[in-house]
Amino acid sequence: MFAVIFKAKPGIQDEEYGKTVARMRELAFEKYGCLDFIAVTEGDQEIAISYWETEEAIRQWKSDSEHSLAQDAGRKKWYESYTVQVVEIKREYKFNE
């Protein structure tokens, strides 16, 4: 399993941003097999973690045409800066789940 960690400093997040985020989430789950998605904001930092079965699914998601347009809008107005990390999960531990 793999995770994509998206850390960002938000810029202007308007109504279009909210609609785009909802659409991107829907697309990731329905078309590319995203397993889970968690996002939190604290102060001036946003962190989103998505989980994927394969690295190939992540590559396909990244190159999706709708996602590419959303990324362009993100760079132009919705984010001041961001970092994306793709990591492989070697082990997972759970309690009481």
C-alpha cells in the first residue's frame, strides 16, 4: 500500500475550490481506486493523506486531465506553496478496530 501526503499553505480558497476538491475526491475514489482520504487544516497549514493500493494508480491519478486542471488552478490561486510525498507503507498496526 502507498500513501500520498500533500502539505500546503493555503491561498485564496473560494467556492470553486470547494467544488473542485469534492470532484477530485470523487474522481480519485471512483476512477482510480483511492482507498481512503483524510484532510485536516491547522493554522496556516493543510495536510491531506490519501491511500492507494499501487503506485501505478497514483501515477494515473496524477496525470488525469481533470486533476491536471485542478493542479494548475491550485498553483495559480488556491495555494501559496505545497509539497507532495509518495511513500510506501511497510507495516500497519491497529488497536481496537
